[in-house]
Amino acid sequence: MKFKIKPAPPKKLKKTTLKRFLIKRMIYYVLPNVFFNFIIAYASFQELGYTHFFSGTQNLARLTLPMSLFLPVVLTIDIIKRVTDAAGQGAIEFTVDEQLNIKKLMTRLSILHGVITCSLVLAMLFLGQYNFSKDYKLDATAMAVVVGVLAGVQSVIFVYLPVWRLKKWMCRTADVPAGIQS
């Protein structure tokens, strides 16, 4: 005898605009990402009292590179899924084209966003390493703030960038007045 577990029906969303929906999601993403990435960086950097870009056990690259790879991937997948679910429920004023393969788009965009962001952060770390001397010591508290701000900036970018790319396959729904029917 096989047991089939039915997935829970999706939570019914309130009707809103896409702009308000994205602002609300952005707040949900930015605040925890800034807070937790700052706390994690501060706790790891405080062991040494100072840090470097690449050398040592607690360096800046060790925290920023994984964050810059995985944060865009997770945010891209989550925001596309949430926007398409909201559009499917009619909670926002857009609908998504049925011919769009959403999973393929999510996979392609998330990998692309993760690799590009990680590459940019790695290039910035190399640029910082090149511009400062090899023995330059970075203040741990300041670097923890930089990591938190970087997480916040990435959270904002990767709420809007995937939706901007998704808008190519979205169209506005026409609200028909109650007296006019076609």
C-alpha cells in the first residue's frame, strides 16, 4: 500500500502591485542577510584581531566568496518562484507566459548570477590585495561591516535583477470593468 502525501496548497496571497510585492520581499531578504553576515564575519574575525585579504585562516576571501556565490543563487531561485506563484494566483497585475520553462530559467539565471557575482568579488579582492602591501592588516570590525553591506547590496540587486529578466515573459493583465464583458 502506497501512501501519497498531498503537498500543502500554496498560501493565498493578497492582491498587490509588483512593486510593493518586490519591496516587501526585499525587506525580508536584506535585514536578515545584513545582520547574520555581519555577525558571522565579526565572530570569525575577532579570533585574530585583524585579517588579510587571502592569507591566514580567517581571511576576507573565505567569507565573501562563498556568500557571493550562494546568495545570488538562492535569491534568484526564490524570487522567481515567488513572483511566478503570485502571478499564477492573480495576486499581482502580471501573468507569466505558459510556454516559459520556469525551472530552466531559474537554473540558468541563478548559476549565471552566482558565477558572475563571485567573479566580480574575487576580482575586487585581488585588486585590494594588489593595491595594498602584502603585510597590510585589515581591521576586523570594518571588514565585518563591509561583509554585511555586501550581503545587503547583493540582496537588493538579486531581488530586482531576476524579475527584470523575467519581465520579458510577463504581460499585464487587463482589468475588465464589471459592466463590460467580451
